[in-house]
Amino acid sequence: MSAAQEPHAPTATAPAFSLPGRPCSAAAALHVVGEKWALLAVREIFFGNHRFEAIARNTGAPRDRLAARLRSLEQAGVVERRPYNERPPRYEYHLTESGRDLAPVIRALLDWGDRWVLEDKPVVMIHEPAASAGGKDAHAHSHAHSHDLDAAWICRTCSEEVVMNTLTVDVRAPGWDRAGPKESSPSGS
């Protein structure tokens, strides 16, 4: 297993909590970032807007709710505040590694909204493959080959595209199966 395939251990700032219902990483993730203003704040920071005023303007969030969401995202280790002014003290918000790992979630929401909600694409992600190559010619070269992102879900183990009919669910949480909690057998039977 490559380093890219190894699961990340929860960070020191990752919350430890127990949620009702099925033990599930999706439920735990939604507990941290599942509120509308939280994901829209992550989107804005991902788009390069780091200051509170820009995040508030571009999300449309009420300022008090946005401040609360940014605090909770900071506590969860999704964003970090960095000072940009001493007097008065002012901070910018930046994604941590945890926050940057939400990029595919933002992309998936954009794709879903483009397909099922809006007729026109108000935001398009552009892939610039040569940009990661570095060097002084990378930027000029990347524009010649940049294109709208058409991403696929690829299995890192076998390199095949993942489609829904090739997936099964293996529930590994003790006491649970796909249908829900396992019923305990009556004692004495």
C-alpha cells in the first residue's frame, strides 16, 4: 500500500464523539462539516478567499453564524487562522491538510448541482495538468492544455473507474450489518 493509499490517522484536533445511529465515517464527517455554511466557507477558502469579509459576502451567511462555523472548523482542524494585521488584530482563514482533503467533496457537489439543480454551470473547475510539473514554462504550457475538469472516481488498487454496480458494502462496525443493528439472539436458546 502506498503512502497515498494509507488511511490518515485522526489529527490531534479531531473531535472524539459518539453519534446516535449507525457508526459511520459519513455521519462523523457530516457532524463536522455537514452544515451549509461550513461547506460554503470551505468552498470560499478553497477558491482563494481567505478573509472573513469575502467569505461572508460570497456565502451569504449571517455573520454570527459564519463566525461560529469558522470557529468550529478551526476547532476540528479543518481551517487555521493566520494573522495578516497586528493593529487591529485581523486574521485570514486557510485550509489545513484536512480541509484541502475536502476538495473532492466540493467538486462532487458542484458536479451534482450542475447535473441536477442548475441549467448553466456558474462555476467550472479547470484542470491544468502541466501546472504540477513546475519550472518556468509550466504556466505557459498549462494554458495550452487546460480544460474543464471531467474527473472520475478511480480505484488506486486496480486503476479502474468505479461505478455504482461494482460496489458492495462491508459493514465492519461491531454489532451492525447492512440492514442495521444486529439483533442479539435470545439467551438460553
